[in-house]
Amino acid sequence: MIAPSPIDRSHIRPSLVWLGLAVVPVLAGIALAVVLVVDTVHDVTGSFRALDGPVTVRLDEGAGRGIWARSDQDVSGFCSAIGRKPAEMKETHNVTVSTGDTDYYSFLRFRAPVAGEYRIDCAASQPLSLGPYVTGGRIVGAVGGALGAFFGGLLLGALVVGGVLLARERSKRRLELEAQAFR
């Protein structure tokens, strides 16, 4: 077997500097994951407002709000959100949000069918609060998105590293073959 001839390593392409390109998708994935987590935490821990009587809020079309109980005991009663078009109330359960020293338990939620002011009024067996629109699916989706962004960034970074190293290996072999041909 013929020993490979020494080659000028500076001629191997692409340069090792291209490995630094792998940092871009990794950092982008981390940044996107952080943004998704912070955005979700902000949404989940949004402000809560006591519903001691009717409350009027301005909502964009599709924006949602939740009606929350301040006790984990079953709630009986109803709420309405009346605007230019009434919003449909949907029951929600098994979502708990803690803000400060207070725990809030999901009861109802709604989305504004059109932009405008909505008057929220409730008659219930226990005190309620108006708060953020939170569902278990939304939380799972946000966590899944954050994990996908993080690991997707790592995967893309690894693919860049693998691609650069593969291209360098091919370039090195080509240079070695060319050096043997000139012997």
C-alpha cells in the first residue's frame, strides 16, 4: 500500500472557519425556544381581575379570556360576554394557574367573535376572576414548540458541522489523489 503523500492542508476546502456557521442555527433555536417559553409564561400569568360585578374589557377579534375560580371546589353558575356579538362560553377544567399567593382554577373561557368592548357578567356559587385564556393544549403546544425549536437548532447545527467535515474529507481525498497522480 502506498502511503498518502503529504498535502498542503491550507488547500482543503471548505475552510474550518465554516464550522462557526453551525453556531447560527443553534443560537436561533435557543432564542426561539426562550421567546416561546417567555411568551407562554406571560400569557399564563396574565393579570386577573375580580368579577365582583359586571366588567367591561376591550378585545381584538379572536382574543380570548378565561373565567377563573379562586377555589378548587366545583363551581355552579354561568357567565356571559356580550359585545356586538355575544361570545360563546366554553367549560374548561383541570388547569390551575398560580400568581403570587393565589391559585386560580379554570371554569369557563371565551374568544371574542369580533373586535370591540365586551361586558362580562357572572352569577356563580363562588368568587370568580377574569384572567388569561389558558388551556392544557396551549401549554403543551408551547412546551412542544420550545423543545422543537431548541432541538431543531441543535440538529441543524450538527448537520452544518457534518456537512462541512464531509466536504473537507472529500476535498482532502481529492487533493491526495491529485498529488499521487503527479508523482
